[in-house]
Amino acid sequence: MTVSAAPDTHLVADTLQAVDTTGTPSPVVVPQVFVPQYIQGFERSTPLQESDPLKDLQETIIAIPEGFDAKPMPDTPTNNSLLVSIVVVVFLLFAFTFKKGTKFLGEIFRSVLNVKERQSLFDDSTVRETQLRAVLLGMTFVSEGFCLFELLLQHIPTLSVPIGTGVCCGSLVAFGYYFLQKWLYRGLGLIFTDAAHTRKWVESFISINAIISIPMAVPVLAMIFVPQWKPVMLAVAAAIYVISRILFIYKGFKIFYRNILDLFYFIVYFCALEIAPLFWVYKSSILIYNFVELKIQQL
């Protein structure tokens, strides 16, 4: 008996087509062949025809894209390192000297309006209280210098003095104005009254200038860190200064007023020492800032 072999239903696909078990031919698979495009190497990117690779490397022109001119960072209070350093130093000095200084501040408040005969406020002051008074006066000078510089910037927009330098110059102007007034008040007091009343008058001047440093620091810090509030905060700082001068004038009036003739002297004093010096400070500050600006441009 001859046994016939069963037909092989699994055909091997050749390179042209493959037949599945149902007899339907599958699509022809054509292999993709990668054809190199740069057999002789990459084309030259420059018109040079030299064959020496070292010379070609030296003479190859490389196109570098052009950038744009850098703009300097705007000079703002928060970007100025000198101004920020001054604020930090003044704050740290105040923090270290304010220990147990509440009692001393209360004495200053009471001495502003008190005209009774008593011992001098500063005769028995401790070293810490003397340091606190000096720090408070320093805060006043810095605050007034900052406000003076910002006021000049409002009226002279072309002023190109850096903010840190401008605040230092303004602080020096405030410092000089304070000591000029202090010695003028001392001289006028010795001329028109006795030493005791003169001492009380000068003490009031020192106390008021020391105590306004705390409320004055609030609008100054607001102008530094919130520049959009600058016009309003300048008005607030000006109001604080005006109130302090009114308190001092009131204290002087209560000390020196005796009869109607004293009122005439008081009006002369008010015009000569309270109004005219403010215009002198403003005009001299413009000259000082113009001089500093000229020196900075020459450097």
C-alpha cells in the first residue's frame, strides 16, 4: 500500500510574495535601501578653494548673529545697594539701642509740651539713652534727606544723581540745617531770655527732632518699597514735619510770651528762622546736587 503525504499548507514566502493558508497572496515587501547623498563629503560653506585644511580653518568666515544693546538696570530705591545698606544699618542701630527705651521716649513726649521749671531732660541721661537719642536723630536726618531728594526729583526730572548718593547728600543737608538751627536758637534764647528758658527751648527742639524719626520712617519705607505711593507718602512726610514745627513754635511761644511786645519779636523770629531757611535749604540743595552730578559725570 502506498501512503501519499499530506500537502504542506504552510508555504515559505519568497522575496516576491507570500501566500497564506487561504491562498490569498500578501502584498509584496520591497526592502528600502539607504542611498548616501554625500559620498564625496559635505559641501564647503565658504567660497574658498584652498585645499589645506589648516589654512581653510583659519580663513573660514563664521557668521555670528548680532545681538542688541544691553540696557542698564533702572536705579530704584530697592536696587540701590547703598540706600538699602543705610536703611538696614539704621534699623539695626535702632533695634540694639531701643532696649528699655520706652521710658525715655515717654520722657521725650512729655517734654515737648511741658514748660514747667524742672531739671534738664538730658542731665541725668544714661549712656543707652544718649545712644538712643543719637540714633533717633540719625533716623530723622536720613528720612529728611530721602524726602528732600525725592522732592527735588519731582521738580527736576533731569537730575541724574544716584539714589544712594542723593540720600547721603540730603542727609548731610538735614544734619547741617539741624545744627545751624540749634545754635541759632541757643543764641537767640541767651539774648532775649535767661539760661533756664533757653535750655528748655533747645531741649524741646532736640526732643521734637528725635521723636519725629519714628512716624517719619513709615512714609519713607513706603516710598522705598511701594514706589507708586510716592506722591501720597511725600505729602504725609511733609505733614509730619509741619506738625513738628507747629509743636516747637507752640512750645517757644509759651516759654517766651510775656506781653504784646513779645508778639512782635515772635513774628520776626517766625519769618526769619522758620520760613526763610526752608527756601535757603531748597536752593542750596539744588546747587549741591548739581555739583555732585557734575563731579559724577567727570569720573
